[in-house]
Amino acid sequence: MKIGNSPDASVSPAKADTASGRKAEASAKAVTTSAGTPTPSAQVALSSTAAQLASSPAAGDGSFDAAKVERISRAISEGKFTVNANAIADKLVANAQELLSARNNKH
């Protein structure tokens, strides 16, 4: 039974999905070079603050603790990770106070 006067009523949904999938594949392939690496499609400019942070000594000092991240990830996936809301609240308040005092010192 036909419903409506859609010009594409003769195209089955499976064929339409396949055709749109091919278009998406073709456009995705067009974005990569023959070597398989993506071609640049956007330019990004860092603010002076972001550039300063990226070049700061703390940016690459190895302060990232991969073992700790793994332990926390495992605890989360096993359902054993508990959140200490009081500790989070205390640190949020301390950070806010630090930011406000730094802001007040500038003025």
C-alpha cells in the first residue's frame, strides 16, 4: 500500500541506506591522501595563554601517573570506585578561594 506521494517511494529503505553509506565512505576516502594519512582540513590557532601553558615546564614533566589512571579505571569498571564528596567539595572551595585571591591581587 502506498502512503503519500513521495517521489522516492519506489526506493526501498535498504537501498537508500546503502547508497548514503557509499556516499559517506567516498567522502571519508576523499579526505585521506594516497598514503592513508588525513589531509589537513582545519586551521587551529592557540591563544597566547594556551601557547604559554603548552611551553611551560609542567607541560611535559612526566607528572602524568599512568599506573594511577589504570587503577582508577579498573576500579570504575569493577564497580569498586567510591567518590569522596567531602574531599571534592573541599578542593573545589580551595580552588575557588585561590582563584579569587589571585584575581583580587591583580586589581
